[in-house]
Amino acid sequence: EADIYQTPRYLVIGTGKKITLECSQTMGHDKMYWYQQDPGMELHLIHYSYGVNSTEKGDLSSESTVSRIRTEHFPLTLESARPSHTSQYLCASSDVGFTDTQYFGPGTRLTVL
Amino acid sequence: AQSVTQLGSHVSVSEGALVLLRCNYSSSVPPYLFWYVQYPNQGLQLLLKYTTGATLVKGINGFEAEFKKSETSFHLTKPSAHMSDAAEYFCAVSEGSNDYKLSFGAGTTVTVRA
């Protein structure tokens, strides 16, 4: 079954730690996205990729970085986590058309102490 | 530039009553419009989308939305609410000037009373 996966689902970590949030999809989609979501607020696009070796920063500035070495994999890394990074992070993917549906993973809820 | 405004951060309806969620957008060009639903501890799932053609769009779970260009609106309705409709709903817009990336509203949380 085609799907999009995120691990871990929940992460509590101390300040200064390096973390990587994993995102994988089995749908063969070229486009992938990372969004940041805070309670009661809109989703903000922080990174996107239109294919292997392509990454761009989104509309919301983020200290995180991403890589796209394989089509199916789009991990997000924070080199030094801070309490301000506490949020929910959602990964999504879509096919290449302008109106193609974005499919979302279940999210990773990150808490930095 | 594109933006989305969802009127009402919380909506409470009785089971069997009409569900109406309001969404207004601003866009410099004809946009593509989407409604997504998010159940607790899950990702977003597409309910319906408007791209071109018929302005009344039918989606999953009995929801529909009407694109009204003159009112720059894309309100979501369901004639009869079910307990399973309790969730958060997001309206989103995309347009060519922003490379068709999605811009989301702040969301509306729906609770359904028995």
C-alpha cells in the first residue's frame, strides 16, 4: 500500500542535541515538503524538494536543513535543538502536476526542553 | 501574493445539523483551492479541491464546497453532521505566482454534540 511515513512520532530531547526527523514515501512522488504546525496556527512551509538533489527553503525561515539523496526519502535535521524548535513537523509528497494532491504523513511532535 | 482566512477557529454543531466552515482567500490570479481535514494525532487528508470547471465541488464523507469568484470564497458544507466529523479543517490555496505551493489558513476545529 502506497503511503508516507514519519519517524519518530514523538520526540522529547534536551537543548543542544542534534536530531533527524525521518520521512519516507512509497508513492514514487518527485515533490516532497516539510511543514511546521503550531496549535491554532496555519501550517508553514519550511522546506521543499522537486526531486533528487533538489532542495529549497520555504516561506518560513527555519534553522533546520534537509537532504534529498533518494526519491523516497526526505529527512530533516536540526544540528542543535532549542526550545523554540518545539512544534509539530509534517512531511508531505505529491506528484508533479500543479493541482496534484499533497499526501501527508502523521507528523512528528518535537519537544525541546 | 496569496493568503487564506478561515472565519471562526472553533465551530460546534449538533449531530444531524448543517456544518458550514468559511474560507476566504486573496489571490492575484485565479487560484486552486483545497480543503483538508486533520483528525487527532494524524496528518492532513484531502477532502476536496477546486481546479477548473464546475464551481460546486463534491468531496469525501459527504462534504462539498462552492467556489465563488465574486466573493473570493470557498466555503465548506455538509448537510448533516456526524460524530466522526469532529476534527480540524484547513482551507488552502495555491497559485502560479507562488510556484503552486500551498498556503494554509489557521484551521477551524469542529466539535459535534450528541
